[in-house]
Amino acid sequence: IEYNNLALPLPQLAEVEAEAPAPDAEAGEGGDKGKDENSAWDGAAKSLEARERKRYSMQSERLLRSFREWVESIFGDLNAVWHAFGGVKFDLAITAQEFHVLVYDHLGISGPQVLEVFEVLDGPDYGAEGGGRASLNTLKKALEGLPPLTEEEEAAKEEDPLGATLSQFLAKDTVLESFSLRQCAVSRLELVPMVNALVKCPWQLRCLNLWDNRICDRGAELLASAIDAYRGLEYLGLGRNRIGDAGLQSLCRPFMATPLEEDQVAGARDRIVKQEAAAKAVADAKEKAQGTEFNTRQMRAEVPLIDELEERPPSGDSDKPTFLLRRLTELKCLALSENPIKSAEVVEAIQPHGPRGAELLLRCTPAGTDLAAKRPELLKDKERRPLLTLQQQVAAPTEGWTLRVAPY
């Protein structure tokens, strides 16, 4: 389902009628029959118009809320956003092109959503009526005027109509192995129900492509909880989104080894024994099924992944060993190219702790460019070269992400 800007469906008539003012009782009495018949058609047309108008307002608020989250993820809060504009006149009415240039020059962001925001500001909700001009004051009023979400509304995100529809493609009983939503304006709001579906481990699903959407660091944190629970995903495409250094760290955290307390070691060993027994049972079943003919393609079976428990000798003042638990994964590629990931130091810190043999794509990112200049061998050598400092060589395992930073 690619290259489709997903939008909210028309609200139900009952939702619109609940917000409409009560009809005038006197006006409803004593009209003639012909007028009643005409008013039935008028009423149907008006109800459709009211539903369309309601949908427009809901979609506009959704777009503005997503834009606010985007700029706040970069600058921290709205006050910092307004400060970034410096001496720009906030009351000056400007065109869409001027608005896009101004936002890019001062906030460093661009793309279709900026122009979509301008269209909202130039629309009926803010009194412009399509005049082709809007001001930064209108943007400030719109973003600061967004009503805070109540607890009920926050909880209702799990039932977001767009996200709930998309999550059905990720259900455990689906036959899909690959699901692509490239350039569909997917944001954090749609991700909430999708993540809830992923944590139920739909083992048939191997590839999830979310390239060129509107996923920021908060959305990346949501996806991290999904890949922490569901270890069967082989490809996760998140290129050309709005994921920064914090989002990169969130996405890579599920694959890092976890230090265990002394009282947790016995439980970890028990789980590993059970995992080994489950893996043996699956292997025996596969061996027994060899030579069996199937009339249809078989669903992908859950792969029993066996945790790794590493014991390290005592170090420093401690006389006790330390234990690290690493949970394995089927992931083969995490694509984060063309995202605003800036820190090469962050990449160097997480690289040694990635899953064995998995690729981390950071093409056309500021961090990838810096790493390519710092370590030119990454541009020509296709083999994995762990980026280990002297301290990391002692403290970290020798495997890690296979970095891909060369431009296309």
C-alpha cells in the first residue's frame, strides 16, 4: 500500500448530529408537504457536508499535532521553536513557497508536510478562506491552541481508526510475509495499534517497510518495544523518516546484552534449558516431516530462539563474575538511511552490540558521512569491521552491526 497519503474516514452521522445545535421546534411545525420533501434532500446534502467538514477539521488537527511533535522532538518545546525564527516578522503574510523556505532556513525541516500545514493555516479553520497567504502568527496560534489530550483520548490512540485498519495486516492469522507502507504519511498516531499487533508476534511477517513516512524519535521508541517482543522480523525499513540519535539508540537497545543480578542467573539458565528443548522439538518435527508433500504453501512456524548467557571473570574490586544475557533475533537488516542521525560517536558506541550478521544502513545521514570520512575502509570493504576502541575491545563482544554508510 505505497504512495498513498492515508486520511481519516468520514465520521458517522451520529457523531456530527451529537455536536449539532438542536433544531428550532417552532420551525419544524406546520410546513407544507412539498417543502418537507425538498428539505429531506437538503437535509441529506447538509448532513454529508457536515460530515465532510467534521472530517476536514479532525484531519487538520491531526496534521498540526503531528507537526508539533516533529518540531518539539527537534527543539524541545514550542518556545524554542519560535526563538529559532530570530527577527522574522510573525505578522507578515507570506505565500506557501515563502513559508516553506522560511521553515527550512530557520528550523531545518522541509517536505510535503510543511506545505500541508500551510494549506491548513490557509483554510477555513483559521479564517484565511484560501487566500494563498498565511503568517507565522497563524502557525503559532494553531500549534499553541491545540487542545491537550485527555486521559481517555490518550487511551483511545490504541483504537486510532487508521492505525487500527493497518494493524489488521499485521495480525497473527494473516498470510502476509511482507508489508510495505512506503510514503503513506504514517506517524506515531498510526503506529500505536500497529505496535500492539506486532507485540503479539505474527511469525508469518518477515519484512515491514515504513520508508519515507513521518516517524520521529517517539515513534521509533514505540517500534523498539515491538521488535523487543517480536524477534521474527527480518527486515525493518525506516529510511527517510525523522529519526535522530535518540531514536537510533531506542531501536538498537533491544539487541544489546543485558547485565544480570546474581539472583537472576538461575532463572535465565532455566529459560535457556526450556528454549533448547523447544528448539529440539521443532528440529525433530522438521526432520519427521521431510518428504511430506503439501498442497499449499505452509505458514512460517515460530523459530525457537535460544538466549545466550555469557559469564565474564571478576574485574576491578569485585571478586564475583558478571553475567550478560543476549536475546537472539532473526533481524538481518535495519534500514535508517536518509534520517537526521548526526552523532558518529553514538553509532560507534552501539555498533559492537548489534545482532550477529545484521546490517545497519546509515547511508546519506550526517553520522554516516562523518564515519566515512573518519574510516574510509567502510566505503570499500564489505566485510564487518567492528568499530571498537581499546576500552570497548575489553568490555564488548567482538561481533556487532555491519555498517553500511557508502552513498547509493
